[in-house]
Amino acid sequence: MYEQGTVHILYKRLLTLYPRGFRDELEESMVQTFNDLYQEKRQTKKAWFGFVFWMFIETTIGIIHEHLLVLTQGDPMKNNLTNLRSPALISLLFVIPFIIMETVNTQNLNAIFNVPLFGIMWLLSMLFILTAMPIVQNLWRTGNSIVASPIILMIRVVFLALLVWMWFSILIDQMPCFLGVPNCD
């Protein structure tokens, strides 16, 4: 009984990662569907753990998909830049592999986790997404009329190139640390 409550709580928390408009419309029905299917699996004593595992995987994929749609098409429920959740989550996806690499490959277990490094990598990727969002949204909505304001487009492209250069410079510099090279700075 305890595991049942835990599974439901974890699923509800996972659903909070959806964009607000999607969550407001579909969260209640998703929770109800999950509860019904979970109860059915538990009563028939079929592979309920596999069911829970795949539901969490599918929901996570759906969350990423919805955030990508928000980035490319804009959130119809809230179309302004105050919604930073999608860029923040997607930026985190860029940084997590390197966090895992450094954590797994660190030979000194007393080493301090490099918060500033990963924070800067996360911030640079988030700024990249925030800068690229209007370009992608403009392309998505109007087709090929990207050159409607060429000066602003040029400034954004130069800024995007600067962000990419900084991110990859950090990545190349820190790659030995991520791979677990001893005495890495």
C-alpha cells in the first residue's frame, strides 16, 4: 500500500514538469488514467513495475516534446518571455551528461562538485535557446520571411555564435575533468 501512494505522488510530481497550459488542461485526466491503469495492473498481478517504468519514460518523453513545441511554436496560453521553464529544462538536458561524466569519473570522492562550471554551462545554453526562440518561432509562423529585419537577425546570429563559441571552449577545456583525468584544473 505504501508503494502505491509513493508511485502516485511521484507521477503527480512528474506531471508538474509539463508546460503550464498543457498541465492545466490535461493533468487531471492523465492522473485519472494512470490511477485506473495502475489499479488494473495491481489487481491482475501483471507486470506492474514494468508498466510504471514505461509510463514514467513515456511521460518524460512527452514533457520534453511539449517543451520543444513551446520553444518552436510559442505557448498559446502564455506567449511571453517570462516563461523560462522550457529553456531551463532543455538547457539542463545539455549539461546533465557532463555532470554524470564528472561524477562517475571523479577519483577523489572528497572533491567539491563544480557548481560554477555547470551553472555557467547551463546559463550559456539557456541564453542560446532564449535567443534562438524568436528566430525559430518567426520561421515557424511565417515560413521563409526570416530577413524581415536583417539587422536584428544579424545581431542575434552573432550573439548565438558567441554563446556557442564560449560553451564549446568551456567544454573542450574541461573535457579531461569530465573524463576523470587526475589533477585536472
